[in-house]
Amino acid sequence: MNRNELRRADINLMVVFETLMLERNVTRAAEKLFLSQPTISSALNRLRGILNDPLFIRVGNRMEPTARASEIIHHLSPALDAMSVALSLTRDFDPGSSTMTFRIGLSDDVEYSLMPALLQALHEEAPNVVIVIKQVNAWNISELLASGEITVGVCITKDLPANAKRKLLRNVVPMVLRIDVSDTPLTLDEYCSRPHVVVSHVANISSFADEWLEAVGRT
């Protein structure tokens, strides 16, 4: 690896590139980075010259990445994360005096169980920090992480942005409740033949159970 190549790089351009990969839109990237659209367009032109690739191709209202851009972001995002961690080590974090704002996404069940203890701990150890909670679920957490509206989320997850890190907190074991009494386990055929109720705060008519059944060819 020739590190002399890094002399041509500008970390600000790399941040613009990562944001464009997430947003696929110059206007939204500019808003997220608090820059003007001409500044983002100029940065994109410089990136195209440095990386020797068009990087994005306009398809309708979206900018779709080229194969080269997708390959670059696969290596670049972890590198930017590592640089961010390295730079943060130059600053000591003192929870007692910090006034930072943390934006966290929680599903409703996690919020009910976690927040009382968390708020008590913050009151005692970090009384000046600001916590912003946004309700999330498996369908919107990816978009909220990609847009920067939250920096961490706790809920059941499906697809996540390429640069997101996932940590399993606990295994969720599906449970089936039945009103009749039987000494034998409920079979898949019997389960599929019974009526079902879906409880959804976003008015979905399908659930994870439907996705799992579809994966094994059942409905």
C-alpha cells in the first residue's frame, strides 16, 4: 500500500463522498453537511478527478453510484470511522461537565424498559447532557441512521446502512400463545391454518412472522 497516495486526498472531500453515497442527492447532502449546493457539486467534480471515475450516474431524481464508487465506499467508511475514533482520543470526555447532545432511536418497548434507569444514571453522572429520543422500528431505523437523525438505535433490525455497526443485545425467541390445551407442540400446518392478528403502530398488515413464513414457502 502506497501511503503517498494519501497526499492527494482531502478528508473533507471524503466526508462529502460518503454523504453523497448515503443521500444520493446533492441538495440533501448539502443540507446534512451545512454546505451550499455549489460547494457539494464542486467537491464532487474534484472527487471525480482524484478517483478517476464518474462516481455517480443520474437516474431520474436519484444519483446512483458506479461500481467503482460502491467499491471505494466499502473501504472508505471504516477508515473514516477509525479516523474519527483516533481524533476523539485527543479529547477527554468528562460526563460531569459535558453539554453534548445525544440522539438515540428506541423502539417503544425498549424505551419503556430502559429510559427510567438511564435518566436516573444521567441525572447523577452527566446532568448537563441532552438526550433526544426518537421512536424507531425495523422499517425506519436504517433511514434515520443514514440521514444522521440518530447516531445509535436499539430495536429489532433488518437492513442497515453499509457503515452501520450492529451489536446483538439479546436473542428474541418467537412465542405462540394458544387458547386450547394440548400436550403436543403446535405444528407449522396448524399455525398457518389459524387466523392471525397483527398489532402495528404504523398500520402494517404484515409482520416478521409473515416474512419468516414466506422464506420457507408458507403463508
